[in-house]
Amino acid sequence: MAESDVRLRIDAELLLFLPASRRGEWQRVTPDGTSTLGHVVQSVGVPLPEVGSMTAGEVVVGPAYQPAAGDVIRVHAMPRPQRVPLEPGQLAPRFLLDVHLGTLARRLRLLGVDASYHNDMDDPSLVVEANAERRVLLTQDHGLLRRRALWFGAYVRGNRPQDQLSDLLERFAPPLRPWTRCTACNGELAPVDKGEIERQLEAGTRRSYDAYGRCPECGRIYWRGAHSDHLEEIVRSAVRVVSSNP
């Protein structure tokens, strides 16, 4: 290693962001005298939203730090559970999912987590909505996370929806309120009298159930007890994951 180089020691959890041919714990970078540490870290492939603390020697430094020749910098992964800044009166984090995470969005809504999702929104529009509504943007797009304008983003690990859900719950530990949101549009369900909606129900449903909820946004009707074993297991598993977080 040249004495003029900067050495980055990348936490193992962050190596997945590096190209396979360069997926080593130690990365060597030649400083140009103007680039910040944040730029250097992202240039090797690690999005800043996935980075926790960084240290140069024994000193904690931020993304604006300018690496000097011979620096040895430790790049730590974001600790879990991760705190999300909340607006006044906001009780829980809100999320926005990109177009590839529709199943995860529906599962979050099943758990009562505020999860906005659009299947036709491009990257710039996602950033605008995330910033305007102070939502955590969830994505598996490395480039989207590297956008400087984005206020808060997170990479979703896993290929299967259940693995993605577990990853998100472990990272943010959001409070859960199962069966309180519309899984189709994210609206909060409101109780509705059976007499108001009887004509919209199948005869078997009318005979079997008495407690109903309706989404004020899209009008969909839900009833207690109409949950499949699969959905019940998703909820039970999610509760276990969140309750196991410190």
C-alpha cells in the first residue's frame, strides 16, 4: 500500500454492496485532496444510509471529513434497531416502498405499519414523496440510496418477502397494530355497522360474522375471523421478531 493511500476497513455486513471482485474487508483509496469521506465510501459502493459510525484511528468522524494520506478508517454498519426521527405528534415511523417491494408493502399494512406504495413511481418521484412526507424509503436499488437529496433511506435485505419483512422489523422495530390497515391502499380501517354493508356481503359472510371494518379511502370491507392461517402466521412471526428486539 502506498503511504499516500487511505485504507477503509468495511464491516462485514456492508460487503454485500461491493462488487464481487472487490468484496474484501480492506479497501484502498488514493485521496484527491478534495473528496469527503462520504464521497469516498460511496465510491467504493457502500450507500451512506447503510453506514453507522466512522472512525479515523480513534477519532469519530462524519461524512464531511476529508481523508488524509495514511488514514485508516473503520466504516461501521448501521446499528439495530435504528431510530427514525419523528415529526411532532408522530408515534411511529412511516415507510415508502419502491416498485419492486409490493408484497412487502402489503405485509407491513397487514401489521398496521404505515407503508405507502405505488407500482408506477419513478426514482425522482419516490425521493420527493419520501422527503415531503418524512417517510423512510425502502429499496434494493443501491443507486437510489446514494441520491444526495434523499433524507432517509434503507436497503431491504433478502429475496423472499418473509426474509425482507424480518429484516425490516429487526432494523426499525416499528410498533405493530395488526388488522388495522387496508392491505390494498394503506388506509386506516374504521368500524362499520353490519347493517350499513349487509347488501355488499355474501350470504355466508353475513351469517358468520358480526364485526366489520371499512377502509375510508377505497371502501374495501374487512371482517374479523376471515384471516387465513397463512396471514395469521405472518402476524405471529412478526410479533415474535419485534418483541425479541432489545
